[in-house]
Amino acid sequence: MIQQGLTNLQLELIKLFQFDLTDKQLLEIKSMLSKYFVEQLDMEMDKLWDAKKWDEKTIEEWSREHMRTKQSFINRSFIP
């Protein structure tokens, strides 16, 4: 098994969590981290949309696409 070291984020969080925080403070930190990563994802999605030149028409086209694979369904009777 290959053992990897901690990331720089993990190391910083360990430093932060050496303090005894209340449950409320932990929830606030979790919320801040979640908000940060959502904002980062949003910015990356904006870049992708711009690079691919996607727009509302693209979304409409996606809504009409059939992406599921064909499956055969077996008629089953269930006994209670």
C-alpha cells in the first residue's frame, strides 16, 4: 500500500483544529469551506461554458437527448 502525505489543505486544517471549537464554530467553518468550493466550481463551470460556447440553446438540446442505454426488463411477480 502506497502511503501519501497530507495535502497542504489538510495540514492547515489540522493546525486550525488544534483548538477546541464549539459545534457552532465547526458548522460555520464547514459552511465557509463549502461556500468556497462551490464558488470555485462555479468559476470553473463559467470558464467551461465560455470555452465550449454553450448557451440556453445547448441546455434545451441536452434536455431532448436520450442518454440511457437500452435494458431488458423482466416481468417479475412479487410475493408478499
